[in-house]
Amino acid sequence: CGNRVLMYGCGIGPVSLPKNRKMAGRVIDRHADLITLRDPGSVDELRAMGVSRPEIEVTADPALLLEPARSESVDGYLATHGLDPSGKYAMFVLRPWPGLEAKLEDIAAAAATLYESDGLMPVFLAMEPGKDLAVCEKIAAMLDCPSHILSVPDDGHMIVGMMGRMQVVISMRLHALIFASGQGVPLVGIVYDPKVSGFMDYLLLDFLYFYLP
């Protein structure tokens, strides 16, 4: 429509079919005026799709700018949902995905080990409750140690604040990793999509993730 176009803080891929890669590359190359991306892998992907004309810069995911809720509000939220605000927790953020079923016992074993060796109670967060809650419940049922299941708050600031209270976050969901990293929380990524490995590589944490088959 004659407007200038900015692609802002994007992650690229996966675009798999050759015809789709060609079409997407052609449209982006023709119509984008400036592209900012959240990880270097996305630059490589655009170049491989034939994007050469627009200026491309690697910046960061805009979600990193989200500020946490006030400390007293986070305390109140945790207490209301049955968690001691001064407790020590390992948060697991999982989603259904092909291949995950074969890893459930390993994830449950990791949760049990974190509790037994480090005193970190497993907390399972359903970022998309309609999709994720069943997975959280399945793994929690495999544990003999105490655990807790949470549905995601409807306030982004509260999500960030809650992530900041965790001792470690193990996540398939990209934005759980983004929110936790913004609070300086140790991370482990479970890779089901290039956007997860791309973000972990961006943080130079290439040794702190593993792939689903």
C-alpha cells in the first residue's frame, strides 16, 4: 500500500517447503525496508531464503523490555497459589510436541534430582493452559517429591516477576526463557523449534539445551 515496512524483533523459521521459502524470501526482499531480528540464526535463514536488499540488524526480542511486577505483588501471587515466596523452586515450562513422550521420564528424573540434591521444588507452569496443562499434570504425577502446577498469570509483569523468583528455569517455551533471562535466572532450553536454540545460542548458552528427536 505504499507504506514503509519494518520487521521488528523477529525470529525466522522454520520455513521448510522450497516453494514457501522462495515465496517468503521474495516478498520480504521486495517489501521490507528494514529488518531487526532477535538472533543471528535468523539472519542466516533470511539470507538462505534469498533476502539481500533490506538492511538487517540483530537486536533482541522486545519481550526482554518487560519489567517485573512489584515484589510485594509477586509475593502475594505466589502465596495465593500455594507457594512460599521465600521458597526455592525449579520451574519447568513444557508443551505437547512429538517426541516429548519419550523424554517425560528423563524430565521427571531431573525434577526429582533437583529436589533431592538442591532442595528445589519442581513448579510446572502451563504457559498455554489449554495445551500445556495435561503435560504438566502427567509429569507431576510421576514424582514422589512435592511439586506444584501453575497456570500462567494474565499479567505479563507478574510472569516476569514470578520467573525472577526461580532458581532455575527449564523450558520448551521461548518466552519463558526470555522472561527468565531478563531476570538473570539460570536457564536450560528444551529445543523443539529453531527459535529456542537460536535464543540460547544468542545468549552463548549452547551447552545448556537438548533436542527433542
